[in-house]
Amino acid sequence: MGGGVTVRAIQADDRAQWRGLWDAYCTFYRADVPAEVTNALWARILDPSSAVNGLVAVDDESGRLLGLCHYVLHPHTWSAKLVCYLEDLFTAEAARGKGVGRALITRLTAMGREAGWGRVYWNTEEDNARARHLYDKVTGGADGYVRYMIKL
């Protein structure tokens, strides 16, 4: 990794490197995401009218993508403000522990403050100790909610 990291919106010419990070993220979570779903995600990220958005962390020296985050802005029933669901956050293995995940979260929360969002929230697996260590630092700890889900 070079000397610094820039976090910016995903751009169309990021596709090849983004895809490598996305595939590694899916592998990490043991998720078999069909190509048509990945293609739909990419189209949504690039569509300015979509609620799905993305950021990448770029090594300032090499221009390589080091991490990604996908987020969804949506209304909330308890507030007039939009809230942000950080759906995917991933850092390349070689860049872990070097501030890339923190840089992505910091940029996303700064964007939220600038835009007047109500909050940024996310989930992770209970046993994802490395990520939870970072999340505990940036948030002060989990909020005590338990997630339930009905797959349809």
C-alpha cells in the first residue's frame, strides 16, 4: 500500500478492480451471488436515481482499489431524515489493519453529516472479530439489537 488512501464514489472505469473486491467479499461470506445479481448491483451503483450507492478506497500511489462499501439510503418511519444502511464493507486482505475500513466508514459518515442523514447503521456476523474490533472503536459498541429475518 502506498502512502495514503482516497475514498471516493465508485466510477464506471472501476469495474474490473471492483469486481475483484466484490468476488473476494462474497467468498469471505460464503455467498454464491449469481452473475446477473452482480451485474444488477453494478448497474444500480452507477444509476444516479438508485438508492444503492458505492464508495471505494484507492491507494494514492498505485491507484489500486483497496476496499469498497455499498450503501442504501432510505426513508425511516421514526424520522423525516434519510438513514443509511451500510450493506457491504470490504477491505482487500493485504490492506487490512491499515485504516482502509475506517477510512470508508469515516467518509460515509462525513457524507451523512453533510447531507443531514439521521444515521448510518450496519450488521456483521457475530464471529467476525476483526471487523467488530474496528466497529466497536468507531461506534462505541453494538446497539443491543438482535436481527431476525424471514427469507422469502
